[in-house]
Amino acid sequence: MTRTALLTGATGGLGQAIAARMAADGYRLILVDFDATRLADMAARYPGAETHVLDQRDPAAVTRFCEEAIEQGTFADVAVVNAGMLVIGNVADISRQAMLDQLQVNLVSGALMIQSLARRMSRERKGHIIATVSMGGIVSLKGSATYSASKFGLRGLLWGLRDELSADGVHVTGIYPAGIDTPMLRHEARNGGSALNFVGDPVTVDDVVDAITGALRKPRLEVYVPYSEGLTGRIAGAWPGLLARLYPMLERMGEKGRAKFLRRIGEA
């Protein structure tokens, strides 16, 4: 029988790579994004794909999608909750709307979808919920505190949910990448995003997709990409005051890494 995979944030750099791998692995796709034109292009690329145009900043639209598409629509054996947004800037400097949008897209909408997925998969007694969280859900950096708040919340949801669903045969996984070479990271590189994103070399979308497919083969609660940064991030998260002391050194390293990254992508 053909398995089905639901994917939000489908038209972004990471979303397109996930869709390509899932299709190659034989999944029928349910693609969700706000960009109708790009969704139509992807539907043409993947015959049989089901598409949903959804702006996750709109709570009413998200509620309808959860009730109609997830709880009552086509069953997804695998769901990758991948949509996300970041607005660069200190909490006091960004607009109230920018703050609300990040919390809505990254946490509230994602959490409502995960709730509906949990309901549906529990009834079917099978399924795997995967969420792209980010290292921002383990360590919060100045300039992206709101983004981290949303990701910290998502991590907490997944952690408790795993134990709620385990008896029903449903798996739950969070993927925690460091900086990924996507249009979002390139925007950060050009526009003053945190230098700490560039202390290590950014990972590729294929690295993250490999982590997702690995979690499907061997379910785990948390997968770090790369593992080494996940380890240092968890250590830093255990002692939040340590990061403030290390900022000057890490920012110098990060600015060198940012310059290297910009040179690599031909924008230095």
C-alpha cells in the first residue's frame, strides 16, 4: 500500500528537499504552504500530490485546516511540521505584529496541527509526527529571542507528547539543525542575523533530510544536526549564564564564519 506524507512549509528550501526525498521513497505527498504558485509547480512535479494553500499566520484558517484536512481528510502516515519564520531583531525593536507572527507560525499553528495529527494517528494506532525545531529550541540567542521562545515551546510539546502517544504506536521526533544553508539563513547572513549561526559551517538541506529519513527508520525523540553542535548546545542550555560570558569570543568566531559563508555563496 502507498504511504502518505504530509509536509508543511513545502515550498521553502528545506521543504522542497524533504518533498523530493519522500517522493523518491515512494510516499504520496500532501503539500501545505502559503505560496499557491509554487505549490502548483510542485504538484505538477509530483503527480497525485494533494495541495493546500494555507497562511499559518491566520488562526481561523489553521483551525479549518486541522479539522478538515488532518482530522477528516487523507490520513498521513508521516507528518513533517516544517513551516517556520524568523524576524531578525531584538525583542524591544521588532514590531508587535512581527512578534505575534513568529509565535503563531512557529508555535501556535504547529502545535494545533500536531494536536490534530495526534488525534488522528491515535485513532489509527499508527503514524509518525516529525517537527523541524532547530537549535534555537535549545539555546536562545540575542536578536532572535522570539524565534527561540517559539521553538522552546515546540520542544516542550514534543517531549511530553512522545510519552502520551507511545502506547498508541505513534512516534514523535524533533529535528534540531544548526544553521541550514537555505534562503532564510542567507537572509540572516546578509541582514545582521546572529553571528553565532556561523560559528560552525552551516549544514545542508540534504543533511537535515538524512536526519529525517534516519528517524523514520529508527524513531528517536530528538535528532541533532550535526550531533556535535547538539551536544554543545545542550551543555550551554544547562548553564544559560555561561553563554553571556562567551559571547565576545563566539561573536568574533561567528563573524569570520559569516564572511566565509558569504564568500562561499558568492556574496562577499
